[in-house]
Amino acid sequence: MAQPVYALGLGCERGCEPLELLKLATKVLTDAGIAASDLTGIYSIDQRRHEPAMIAVSEKLALPLVCYSAAVLEKQTPRLLNPSKAVFALVGCHGVAEAAALSAAGLRGSLVAGKTKSAHATAALAITKR
């Protein structure tokens, strides 16, 4: 049987400190008992593709940063545990971290950890099912 593969979805405010996002990502992985080596990548919204905190986490965990458009993330809204009208007003989709993790995990994937928040960031974890 193949080992499960996980997708880490991240969201953050512009200017979020890289250490804050890294601590949040680490907390979500630790709480779920998942190693960074079990991840397929870091996933977010394309509006954060060049955000220093996203790049720093991707580099620190030695994982690719894959970003989706708001339209792609919005398709995940029915599957979100924590949809947000406020997030929709800001970026055009009802969730970033959960939606990005689910987009990466595919249609058969599911959330292992719903949106976890820090002061300026969010993280979620999904498992792919093959």
C-alpha cells in the first residue's frame, strides 16, 4: 500500500513575517503527526506567489510553492470547513489555505486539519487519496 501524501495550504496577509508563517506551518504538521517529507508541496493563492513569507517556508521545507487563481480556489467552496465572506471580499474566493490544500489533494482528497490561524496567516492540511 502506498504511503499517504499530504498537501499543505497556506494563506497570509501581505507583509506577514516569514517566521510567523513557518511556525504556523510547523504547528499544523506537528499536530497532525506529519513530516515535511510527506508533503507534495506548499499551496496558496497566486496573489501570494511572490510574498517573502511564502517563499521562505517553501525554501525552509525544501518544497515547491504552487499557487492557484482565486477562481480555481473558489471551486472548492462546497468542501471548505471554514468558508469566509471576509476572505472572499479581499481575494475573490471563500478560503485560501483549505481551498489550496484541497485543490492540490484532488477530488478524492480531504482535509486532515482545517484552517488554523495565527495573527497574520492561515494553514490547512489535506490528504490525497489515490
